[in-house]
Amino acid sequence: MSTIFKSGFLLLSLMLILGFGNNNLQKEKTILTKLKSPPKVGEIAPDINLPSVDRTVSYKLSDLRGKLVLVNFWASLFAPCRFENPNIVKAYNHYKDKNFVNAKGFTIYSVSLDLNEENWKNAIIKDKLSWPYQVSDLKGYDSKVAAAYGVRSIPYNYLIDGDGKVLAINLRGVQLSKTIEKYLK
């Protein structure tokens, strides 16, 4: 009996040390309930508030309500993002002053998943990303914003209407312009 008691006590102690007690189970349940799935088409996009490229101001995604917005996740050192940038620049220049169903004007809210500020700034200049909404927390894939949007690979984007609803997800190349065209007035 003494051996069984010692074994049970050792097992219970080990469980508590490793975090299998009721407190940790409750904490894990709380954390899991706080995690939300990424926004889906038809849902309101989560707000974003990140510092600008010059670090003097932060831009909130919700401040762009009333416009058609492409929330674009990218990074300067990732070639597929850099290859996609000309398509995004072309769309911005073509649609920025147009009127849409439920939106006036088009803009881009670029969320960089860069870790290095200089690489990010240089890519913005080189790729001629002329819209003002260039933001990043410079945490790469550890960014809470990337997690909230379910970003697991880049480039990745969300097209959002004037009310903040997601219209489409992960548009690239010609598909971006074709989808934007559908919402022109």
C-alpha cells in the first residue's frame, strides 16, 4: 500500500509541476475561447491599429470605412510578395478615385510582416507603393494582426467594403482587378 501511495503522490506531484492541474486546464479553455477564427466573406474584418512606416502615426483600418480597402499582408524579403506588388500598384492607380457599390474610392492598407525596418522602407520605395497606409509592428509572423487574420503564408489579402465587411480573400494577379470591377457603380 505504501508503494501505491508513493506512486500516486509522485504522479500527482508530477502532474501539478507539468501544469495538468485544474487551474491550467481552466486557463487553457479561456485562451481557446478567446481565439477567434479568421474573418470569412460576409463578416466584419477585425480592426487593425499599427504604426506607420515613419513611426510618427498609427493607422486604424476602421478609419477607412466608406472606402473599398485591400488589406494586404506582405514582406519585403519574400519574392512572391514583390512579384505581386506591381499588380497591386496597378489596381491602386486605376481604382483609387472610382465609386463602388457601398464605397467611395479604393485604397490599400499594407501590413508588412517584416522584421527589419530598413528592408521594409526600401521595398516601399523601390516597388512604388504610393498609398499612405503602410503599417507594421515589425514582428514578422509573430504579429497578432497576422494571427487574427489567419495569415500563414504571404502574400495574402482581404478585400473589404465600405462597411468593413469582407468581400473576397486572397486575390492575386488578374483576379484582383476582376473582383474589384464587380463592385464598380
